[in-house]
Amino acid sequence: MPDLYPIARKILFSLDAEAAHQATIAMMKTADAFGVLGQLTGLNDRPDPVESREIEVMGLTFPNRVGLAAGMDKKGEAISAFGNLGFGHVEVGTVTPLWQAGNEKPRLFRLKEHDAIINRMGFNNPGVPGMMENIEQSKKGFDGVLGINIGKNKDTPNEDFIDDYLKCLEGVYEAADYITANLSSPNTKGLRDLQSESTCRELILKLQEKREELKATYGGKYVPLVIKIAPDLAEDAVKALAGVFSETKIDGVITTNTTIEREAVAGHEHADEAGGLSGGPLTEKATEILALLRSEMDESIPIIGSGGVMSVADAQAKIDAGASLVQVYTGLVYRGAELVREIADEVG
């Protein structure tokens, strides 16, 4: 059966971007529940890889190198469905301690000419209790690695931010294979200020201390901790963070989140919309940050390359720059599940 995504995309792209996102999640959940997701996406017609693509990273065994970036499945409601698209790992969230609605709509914009998206969603999510309920249902049948991306509530002052991260860590620990602290979304006021050398060090140490308590509570279960950074950091800031990551022995780093720069899309009708830009315009910059961090950081700490993975070549470039894994978001919107399987099968 041929891949129906090009047809589906025309229909989805006729809708408001956020409505299309919600419709896609709903359709995927339904198709997965009825066991027809593979037929609808044409994935059942692809041959199985000749050799195993398993890779061990952070002490976890990933079925392949490609994962779903946080932000696509914000509520943790379609984990099995995304796994059945071919993702070796799925990162859900960002989740905050308490439910929040996020920013006012409209808050999601397509820049089709640039294979890009601008979003200012603002951590809309069901809160830790709701997320855990969703994960319990949607993880059934998923045999990949589950990451949970955590953040602070919008109304929590920056001076109290660590409390929110610790609450999230405790609340999601049981369900997570790894946990990512999101310090780099541009859509929560003041969040990126937490990427300073001293603040980031304090957060990591507090999270690691809390993990030791939780490890004892959960029978010795060790959950790797990951930090996600922005692409807009100056070179000196990246080098400083590399020192912090090396010193604290963080388990992993994701490079990068979305960018606030607009040079690559100047003149587009949505170029001046507030929020983070993802997709094609971010590809090169995200890979440059990855390479810089790799050259400055303890080589034993793995990097997950995210930001503008729109093709197999983009994914391979991140691996060549020093990433162990890659993540996709905007590429999935523009290319569909075929991109996921191509990366899983072809990137070495």
C-alpha cells in the first residue's frame, strides 16, 4: 500500500496548524488502536533492516538512532503509535508540576516555503498527574525508550524554579527511561536565563541528589538525566556549559531546542511571530552547536542531536559531528513517517 501521507498532508495543511496537530495525534491513536497504522503509512511495505540497529546510550538500549523530539506528544498520549512509526525512542512533554493552558492562540505557524515551524505553545500540558495517567495507557505495546521532558510552570518565579524540576522528577521517575530538564524553550518567560553556568550547575546537582533518593525508593532503578540547551548560546556560553556538564557528569545533553533568530526566514509573513523557529532554517546552526559542545565536553557524555533533521543527510551530519542519537519533530510534519524509517535504516 502506498504512503498516504502526501495526501493527508494536503488536507492537514488546509487546517489551522494547531488543529492539524491535534487531528494528527487523534488519527494516529485511532489507527494504532485498530492495528492499521502501518498500512495507512505504507510502512508495512518497507523491508526490515538487514542488521540490528540497536545502540546502547546512557546505559539504555535504543532500537535505533532516531527519536521523537519533545513537543510533538506534549500530553504523552500517543507513545505506542509513534513507536510503531519506527521511532526508537519517544520523548514526551514538556510536562510541568501543575496543568497549564499555555500561551494564547494562535501559537503555531507553518512557514512552508522554508520547511519550518514557529511555535510559542508555552508548555501547554496536563501536569504530572495527567501525564502519568496518559503514559500508563499509551505506553502499552511500546518497546522503545521513553524520555520525559520536564519544566517549570509559567507562574513559578525563577528563584523557585528548582522546586518545580524536583517535583517533576519525583512525579515521573517511575515511568521514565530517561528524564530531560528543559532549560531552553523560548516560550516561558525567563526560562533561558537558567542556562547560566552557576544556575545550571545548581540544578544538575539538585536533580542528581534527588535521583539518589528516588533510586532507593524504586528498587535501585537508575534514570539518566539529560539537559536540553538552546541554539542561540554564544560560543563562550557553550564552552562554559560544557565544563559544567563534564564536571557534574550529566548523563546526556540534547542540542538543540528552537531558535529565536529570524534571519533565514526574513520577509516571510510569519517571520515576526514570537516563538521558537524549527525545521530547515535551524539545521546548520544546531549541528554547529553540537560540534562545539562535543569538542569541549567530556567525550564519555553522549549528545542527542536535534534541530532541523529534515533528511537522512541531516541526521548523518549530526552523527558525524558527534551525536549518538538524533531526534525529529518538524521533519515529521513535512516528510511523514517515511523519514523516520529512512533514518532508522540508513544512518550509521
